Amino acid sequence: MTKASRSVPKAPAIQILVEEPRWREDAAVLRLVRRAMRLVLASVPAKANAKSVSILLSNDAKLRTLNRSFRGKNKPTNVLSFVPADDPGSLGDIAMAFGTVEREARAQKKTLADHAAHLAMHGTLHLLGYDHEKSSDARRMEALEIELLASLGVVDPYAPRPYTRRRKAS
């Protein structure tokens, strides 16, 4: 087989669905989310037949409903990943909540774009079979996230953050 006749598996197409308009306020956020997902898909082999992956950029109310329906937790969350049960052409779906992601980014002294990119990457890795239930799996997943995010210029999301205020001794 010649080099020209070998086929390199094509990475799944990324479909971004913006339901919450605040996600569009900074175009850098959407660009970095897409770049993060592309990087994961180029770095980690996907199912050979996976042709697409979608991400829904929504709000806290939608993620609360999804989290309650699929995980039994009646609260919003930052990111959810869904592996398709009956669509072999789809790698899966990811959903993110603007309000939660924005609050977390602010609290952690990160940009919204950096935090959203990390969560999109995290969700994509879940679709590719990564998990963090066991500490050894978490270390492996986090190490890959740190490495891939660094190549995008995003600092280690797991690094300790310095305190901004001194706390009073009790």
C-alpha cells in the first residue's frame, strides 16, 4: 500500500449549538472551545465510524434539567457528556452551562475562554472513554488535559491558585 492510498481517519466534525446568547459575547470563547475539541480529537483516537460530535452551549436552567434527568441531581453543573446509545455516526454530545462556567472562571481567576476550553476538552475526553472515578484514571486524564491545554496557551487548570485575601484566624 502506498502512502497516497492509505487513508488517515478523519476527525469527527464539531457542531457547536449556541442556545444561550451570552456565549457569543466574546468570539474568543467559541474559537478556543472549538480549538480545544479539535486538539483532543486529533490527539486521541475516536471510534472509526464517529463522524460528528456536538456541543450545546446553554444556560444553568437547561443543565439543571439535564443533570436531574440523566444523573438524578437537581442542580446545574458546568459540563455534561452524553455517549449516544443508538447513533454509531456520532461520538456524542456535550452540554455546558454559561452561568456556572462564568462563576467558576471568575472564582478561579481564569478567563471564561480558558475555563470553557478546559471543560469542552474534559467533556470530549469523556466521550473518548476517559474517566476520573479512580484516582489513577483521574491523574491520567488530568495529565492529558494539562498537556493539551498548554499547547493552546492555557495554564494548568489544576494548579493551586494563590489566595486573593488573607483569611482571619478563627
